[in-house]
Amino acid sequence: MAAGRGRRFAVAVGGAAGGPAARSARDRQRYRWQSEHDGLTRLLSQKQIRKLGQAAWEQARRQDRPISVVVLDVDYFKQVNDRYGHAAGDEALRKLGGWIEQAVGSEDLAGRSGGDEFTLLIAGDADRAAAVVREIRDAIEPIAVFDDRIGISISAGICADSAAFDSLGALVHAADGALRRAKQEGRNRVVLAGADARAAPDAGGAAVDPHADRLVVVGCGIQMGRHMSPRCESEIRLADVVMCLVDPFALAMIRALRPDAVNLGEHYADGKDRRDSYREIDAAIMAQVRAGKRVCAVFYGHPGVFADVPHRVVRRAREEGFSARMEPGVSAEACLYADLGIDPGRHGVQSLEATQFLLQDRVLDPAGLVLLWQVALAGDLTCTRRQADRAQLQRLVDKLRRWYPADHEVILYEAARLPIETSRIDRLRLLDLPEAQYQEFTTLVIPPLAAVREPADRLAVAPLADANPATG
């Protein structure tokens, strides 16, 4: 089933005539077509390209026929959205989908794999795949949006199948690595994954692309079902080993994608020093990296925010000569700003870990927003406590009284982890903090004590706030 056939099928269905039974059959066919295709580009959906691609790859293997994978995306696509609006971005993707459909053959598969990224399975070797990409690039022309004409370009990575690959996922991963190299080398180009380098076994005996990232650290967001990005899901699917430090709900969802996902949370235990757990998790991840596996380490929320292990393993992997990177995720702080309707750019923000603030000589600016994280664990130097300590909370209140009156309204915030939950937003007086209820992840939000005096010429600073709508 080629991507182009789907469009002709939809037109034929829409033009048929008949009674109620025929209309019911047409409706079922239309709904099925819609479920299998991307609504914007009309190419195959991410799920369908994966399903049909697996069948095509297996058939090519059985019949000893060449097959290649192309992964391509739009250069600087975010800038198109930011400068011209999402309508322009959608039109660019719609046009690109049409150019792709015209270039692929009847035995090829083409689908939108997420965002501005497309995956093609070409029935042929790398030369034929390169010819298809060349035809797509030759077809690209400026896109008319309102009174503007927007020029776009694409980058692509190509990888031809060989005995070195043990799965379609590994083949796609290599093509994706070639796409990343195309981006690093300047964009608007096509890079072929090196077949001879790809086939060279590493110390662990596994065939890997030496240019591919050996370790990718991703964040699944606070609500994984809503916050997980297509890039995060792609890395989870394509990795040799998936290792997770997430909440039980996210772990269940990840294991629906990867039943073999490793639960790093098993390194924690009641009364155990969390620093020992961190070292064990670090060692477990690095052991897989050193064994030659492509590792995806998944962390709750944003992997680089209030998280020591993700930064440490990326740094260690790079120090040992492995390619490693971190992909961002939705953090609790991002949820906080949305749920409380706070713009951190209005009065500024200080964001501190509660124990760090309590025990160090830190000075607050009460005219700005203050966030104290892991407030329930304030004052815990043993890294074993999981419950709030009223005496330490009273110490925290006493220190905050240097800047705030006892009746200053503060907020205890907990982001909702499930779509059926609501975020906790409890407003109370500062002096009542020791008697409140806490989770390990409760955040103390301290609103500004007084509004910052506005500049005499407000217009002089207004453009600064609107200069980049995408900031944050």
C-alpha cells in the first residue's frame, strides 16, 4: 500500500452511491482511512507507517530484496511557526506531504512520524532512496501564506538495509542518526549512513553506528500521556535498552511501548540513602552504554531539572568518548506557571531547593516570585527522610520571616500527574506551613510581597516582553 494510493481510495469512496447499507460501508471505510492516515499531510500515520513498514521490511528480508529507510524533516521549522504562525507551518507540512507523495513509488511507504519529521521506506537500495529524496527536493518551491512567500528546505538521512541490522527499529535509528549529522553539517543536505562503519562490531559484539548517540536522556513530562513528545517516544522505541526512573503510571505506559523497559526505581528503598541509589542508577546506565547498547534513559518531568543523575551520566558518557545528549521534557515548574497563571518574566523568580535555602546563607528578593522545591524534605542531610519534619518546617518559616510577615499568603503546589487529577493549589498563611500536609514533591510558592514599581515610561520596556512570543 503506497502513500499515494490512500488518496485515490478516499476519492473513490467519497464518490460512491447507494442506500443505507452502502453508506454505512463507506463510512466504515472512510473512518478506517482516517485512522490510518495523518489528517494534515494525508500520508500514513505514525502508527501505520510503523505497522506496514515492519511487514515490508520482513518481506524484503524473506525475498532478499533491497530496502532503505529515509528520515527527513524541515530545516528551521520552529522559526517558520514563530515568524509566520502555525497556519504557515501547517501549510508547509501539507505541501511537503504532497511533494513526498508524488515522489514515492507504488511499492514505497511514506508517513508523517511526528511534528515536521517524515519516514519513508523505499523499495530499493540507497541510490534509489537518494533519487527519491532528490525528486522531493527538486519539487520544493516557496509557499504562499497570506501576502508572504516562504522558502523552506529539508534535510534527510538515508540508510540501506544490510545484515548488520537486526530490526527495522535499528535501521530507522541509523537513518535518524544520519539526519542529525545532516543538521550538524549545516542543513539542506542529505547524509547517507556509512554502511561499512555501521557493520563494524564494537567491543560488546553489537553492530552500531559510531556516529549514533550511545546514550539519550529524555523526559516523559509530568503527565506522560499528554506531555511526552514524539521525539521522546521515538527514542524509547528505537533504543536497544530503555531504563526508566518515572512514576508507576508512566512506567506502565512506557512498558506498553517497550515491555522490556528496566525500572530504575527499584534502586530506592525505605531508609536507604538516596545518594547511594543515585550511584547505583548511574552505574546501571553506564554499564549498558559501555556494553555497546543504544540506551534511552527516561526520567520523570524534565530530565535536567532538579535531577542529578541525568546530568552526571551524560557528562560521564562524554568523558568516556561516547556520544550522549539530553532531550527536554515538560517540568513541574512549567506546569506551575500554567496552573497558577504566573508569568515569571513579570517580577522575576528565584528557584531554590528548600534544604539548600534553609542551610545556606541565601538572600531572597521578596519583590519577586520565590519557589522552594522539595519543601517536605527541608533540612534533611541524611537523604533518607521521605516525610515532612515539623521542626524543620518551623525553621524554614522562621528564616522566611526575615522577608515576609507571618500572615503572608503562600501556596503549596503539586502538579497533576494524571488527566483525571487536578493540581493541588492550597493557599495558606506562612505561619501555618508546619501543620500542612506534604508529599515529597510538594513545592512552596511564595508570591511577591509587593509589586515592583513600574518604570516611568512603560512603553520603553513593553517591546522586551513581546520580543519573542515563544520564550518559555
